[in-house]
Amino acid sequence: MTNNNKKVVPEARAALNQMKLETANELGLSNYQNMDKGNLTARQNGYVGGYMTKKLVEIAQKQMSGQQQQ
């Protein structure tokens, strides 16, 4: 399977990977980095991406409204 997702800001890769691990940990997937993602259900994998997206949208909304990020 080929990943065609291109980062608009390649320098953000490390921050996104860290966010992915933190999000997975919050969802109870504590060893996500070393885990075989093929052994997870689609729901489990989807939660990680979904929560990351939710957090990123919240961050963007706060920045756009002039509020400080927590």
C-alpha cells in the first residue's frame, strides 16, 4: 500500500508523530509505537486519527480566535 499523503510542512512530521503517540496513549494504546497496527481493529486505528484531527481543529480554532493554546 502506498502512502500518497504529502506533508505541507515537512518539519511538522516529528510533532505529528509525537501527537499520534500521545493520543494513542490517552486512548489506552500505550505501546502504539511498537504495536503491529494490523492487529488493531479499524475502530481502534480510526480513533487515533479521529482524535488527532479533533485536537488539531481545536488548536486552529483557538489560534484563529486569538485565544492561547493550552
